[in-house]
Amino acid sequence: MAVQSRKRERTSVGRYQLVEKVGSGGIGAVYRARDPQTDGIVAVKVLTAHLAENPVQLDRFSREFRAATKLEHPNVVRALDMGVDGATVYLVTEFVEGVSLGQMIDRQGGLKEDAAVRIITQVAQALHYAHQNKVVHRDVKPDNILIRTDGMVKLADFGLAKDYDDDRGLTRTLSGLGTPHFMAPEQYRDAKNVDTRGDIYSLGATLYAAVTGRVPFDGCASLVALSKKVKGDIPSARELVPSLSERVDAAIRRAMDPDPARRPATCLDFFKLLTARRGSRTRAAVSGPLVVKSDLPTDRRAYVRHAVGVGSNCVIDTGVGGGSQELWPLVVRDVSAGGVGLLLARRFEPGTNLWIELPSGPGTTPRTLPVQVVRVSAEPLGHWAHGCAFHTRLTEGELAAFLTEAARQSGATPRPQPRGSARARK
């Protein structure tokens, strides 16, 4: 009688106890696992055996870990550990309880505009932070966007990431990496030299899929898809979903422009396109005489407010005495002699003190001013508008200088990253 043997499923790797397989891909399988040291649930990615024996793939796998450990951001899946157990190589990250955007699209088709924008703007924040840390993701797609049960969005899988500080030639010039439907056309030809604008294209393509329920260039073979990408030959999202706003449709078309130079210069710029108010002006201008009073106003109409479109980052101290920091994009909506209006996807309670670094021209020293949040209102796309009062009002000359520099920064694109920033202490 013949006896058939069945290969036993492994139940652990390193110190981690594997509970169940939750996914698999080209380079390995992902498990829900338990860490006995903390008794917490983690995700363990186990590299496929034949890939573990390939030094190039093994180095790329370790790059995923190195890239992810540099990124401490609420919208990035946190890397925890990497190890080797016999012939098995594994990577440990935080476990995200929820579904991927890809699964969500498969189940329900196109998402409502507000829901899609709320997801994509969180990914834009993660990518902007990664780019600030010189890491390019290179594989942004719905399957790599995880949505927790509470709505928090996490960007996962930096396995194809390009780290400007640690590029040892693993990606050969004229080789294409990434997922074809979401890849920028230049990434087909030369993945080694793709830059942050490749991620912006992929993010726009992901938003396209989210609102239409259709994969960009679906049904096209790779060479045909590349030809269509280079020509920008794709139905607009609004053609497929007539109810989609012109604002979001235009932002997608900008991000998916086949010419990288015509895309938004940064993910913060894409964030601004998606969150801009209808009829808002992006160029600052001094409109009439300034109204200056001696005391901080309780009525925001006490000062003339000037619309601006300056982008920046908000650095949040999450610990006391050297704790970690989080980086959030924000948009300065308006400014007056008495205060400033900020838009960001993070709520600060009234009474919180912020330190605003006003933008300044080349060769000048930025001025940092303390402000206090005096009012907060929810925006329809999951963001928060903050009205902040300066502790010491701006002089007429300081405000005029701010508006002049804001007009310069909000002008022609592409443009350098604005210098303005806001620091908040909790």
C-alpha cells in the first residue's frame, strides 16, 4: 500500500507563532502571527524559498525592511523586525486589521468621490513623507493600500522602494519594475531612474481605479498599454462617472500626464488639488488696506484675510523629551495680520499652541511665530480647517512680505518645495 506524505505547514518562524495565512504574492506569503514577547498580533511576510536563495531578491527583500524602518508615519505600515530562520527569511510589520483598497474596489466597484479622496489624501501624506526622506515607493496600487476598520489608511509594501541614500544598483537601467496598470510610462523604460513623480502618477491611477471601479488601460497588453500611456490615451474618469467633480477629474488627469514635468511637482501639490475649495484662488494678492487692531480679535472679521495657496508640513511632537514625530502636509488657506487659516487631515483642539514658520524669500531668515488654535471645523473630505490667532500680530510690512513670497511660491509649476512649516507641541 502506497503511503502519501503531506508537507506540514510550518507553525512558527523565528520567535513568531503563525496563526493563519492572510495573503500571498510574487515574493512570498503573509501570515497573521503572534509575538510571544509582547503577546501582540503582527504580520509576518515569509520569502519564497527559491527567492531566498537569490542574492538579488534577498537584498531587495532586506531593502523593503530598511526603507520601511526609516518611515515613522501614521499612514505607513510600521516595520518591526527582520530575521533568518534556517533557510527561511522573514519580515515582520504591524498587522493592519481591515481590507485593502483593491479588495474594496473588487467588492463594490467604484467608490463615492468623498470616500475615495479621503483614502487617497492619506496615501498622499504617506508618500510625501517618504519622499521627504528620499524614499520612492515605485509600486503604489490599490492592493498596497490598507484601510483599517476605523478608516485609517496605511501604505504597505516598500519592497520595490528606491532609497536615494542606498541605491546599490539592484535595479538595472532600462528595466521595468512595478505593476503595469498603475506604473508611470517612464517606469516601463527605466525603473532605476524613476523619481517621485512616478509615485504621483501611480497615485493618480489608483484614484482613477477607486472612483471608476476600472483598472487604467485594462485589457491592454504591456506594449499596447505603454503606447497608450505615452499618448495619455485613456477615457477621463468623468466620462465613466459623470457625477465626479471637475476638480477631482482634473487632479487625476494632471497626475496621470504622460509628461512627468506636467504632473504635480509633489504629493503635497496633488493633495492641494484634491482639497482645494471651489472658487478658491491659489495666487495671493494684497486686496485693499490692512485693518490692524491692538488686541487679538475674538471675531475673525476684525482683520482683512487674504487667500493664499502655500503648501507646507506640520511636524507634531508625539512624545515629551525627545519622543517621535509625525509629519503631515498642510495648506495655508489664508492669512491676516491677526492669524492664519490651515487645512490638514489632523484635528488640533482649540487652545493648542502651534509654531508657524512663515515662508521667506531666498537669502532671508524665516520668522517663526507662535499661534493658538481658536476654532476648528470639519471639512467634507475628512480634513480639518483650523483658525489660528497670532500671539503677536503681523505688522503691515510683515504681512505684505508674506503675501509677496506666498504669491511667488504659489505661481508657476513645477516649483521647489515651499519652506513654510508648522510645528505643534501636544
